[in-house]
Amino acid sequence: MAVEDLGDKVRIVHPKNPDTSAVILKYGATVISWKEKGQDQLWLSEGAKLDGLKPVRGGIPLVFPVFGKQKDENHPTFKLPQHGFARNSTWEFLGQTSEEPVAVQFGLGPENVDKELYSLWDEGKNDFTLILTVTLAEDSLTTRIEVENTGNNTFDFNWLFHTYYNLDDVTDTLATNLMDLQCFDQLLGEHYVEKLPMLSFQEEFDRIYKNVDLHKVIQLVDRGNVVLTLERDNLPDAVVWNPWIKKSEGMADFLPKDGYLKMLCVEPGHVALMVKLTKGEKWSAAQKMIPLGEIKVQTNIYEA
Ligand code: BG6
């Protein structure tokens, strides 16, 4: 069967290739596994809680309606916890929408969110529908989100696919095509223009790259081989994160303790600015993840 509802999760399998599959936990509509020809492309902590008690450490947690912790105390998202409530609410499984590629949908509305948590967002004034579509093709996984304002109150929000990739060794991995972009280094608390032609990872890393041209792909390259090509639709920003030793030690659900060497988060989102939706308006965005690929150099390292 291509789609199996297993109660707390949904498993989808490619109709032509049983080694290509994905598992989506209803809690957070978190994709917790995506196997391409038997290889899991996503990193999932061995200590990840999958019982709905806390957001999943690994896979693809969904960040809405705020990225990180809101600093502006007058903003309606100020009282919400870090990364909002989509990743810690149980979504409804809406069913299969396509056979090949195989696609499934999940939905979230205020009725699915813990009442207390929901009321922390603008005193519960915002009515919304989120629809997540997960599409598994033989050579890619696409996650698409649609946000609709179904109420009378205008609201604004951040969106982010907080994707954890599985790597052989992060110290052998480079991330490409982010040169010459404005970035905010969350560790230094500084804004600057990224000058590295390729990012490498030898210590804690937490940067938000802004306005990454949508025609650019972000690639992960391991010792000369492209291991991931990431395409984005309507998601201008990208967060690149690795907690490294000290930060991951402080996370009880981050296991094994040297797991930071085996993962990297590349998180396409709309986080530098918020999206505003008035009554009845809709917004949609997606990421397409392709294992492997030809190297695409889309930065000019020769121009000053
Ligand atoms: C990243 C942020 O997106 O998420 C980091 O840039 C943050 O600053 C990380 O530490 C993990 O957040 P959390 O809430 O899942 O521990």
C-alpha cells in the first residue's frame, strides 16, 4: 500500500520503488524519515520524543507563526514559545491527494492547538488554516505549506521548514551559493555580508541568510560530491544551524552526544520579514529536496 495510516503517523511508499518512503508523525506534521533508495536523508535524534510531549528533535519540524523568540514585546507573537505552536500541535491527516508521485496532506486550525498555547497568539483572535502537502517522488521530497486567513483579524507570521539533514560527517561537508548575501549571525548578534564562497563547519553555526534568490539552489557537498540540492518556492531566507558540542550537550533530547557531527540544519523560510495576511488571503511556499545532483556554482567568486 502506498499510504498507510498507522495511528500516530502516516507512512508513504513510492509505488515503483519500495525503498523510497517517508514517515510523517501527526504530532507537528513532522516528517521524521525520508528514505531514498533505502538511505535516510533526514537526521532524527535517538533521543527525539515522538510521543507528543515536546517538538521532535530531527526530521522536518514546522515553524509557525514565529521563528525563534519574538523580541518585540508589542508584537502579537511575543508571548508564544520559541518557534510557535505548529511543531507541537497534532495535525489532522486529510488523506492522499496524488498517486504518482505519492502525495498526502495534513491540516491544522485553531481547534487542533492547545487552547492555552493558542491564546498566547494575540489573545486567540486569529483564525487560520494550514495545509501541509508532502510529495514523495522517486528522486525528491517536496513539502508545501498553504496558510489561509479564515478569520476577520489581519495577522502576520513567519514560516520555516526546520529541516535536519543526515550527513556522513559535517566537517567534510560544504554548503554552497550563500556568498554575498546579507546574514544575521545569531551567535555574534551581528549583521554582515557573507564572504565565504562555501560554508564549512568546525564549530557552532547559527546564521540567517536573507533574500536568497529563488533561482539559486543551496547544495550540500561532501568531499566533492553533491549530497543534496535544495530548491525553494516563495521562501526567501535560509537558516543554517549546527549546535556543535556545548549546545547539543545542553539538549536532553539530542542523542547520541556526538550526533552534531552527523547532521546539519538547512532551513528555508520567511523569517527576516513576516508575511501579512488579511481576511480571506492565502499564502503558499515550498521546499524541494533532491538527494545528489550536479554541482551548480551560482556565486561569482571573482568579482569583488
Ligand atoms: C534554529 C535556530 O532554527 O533552531 C537556533 O536558528 C535554535 O537558534 C535552533 O537553537 C533549535 O531550536 P529548538 O527550539 O528546536 O531547540
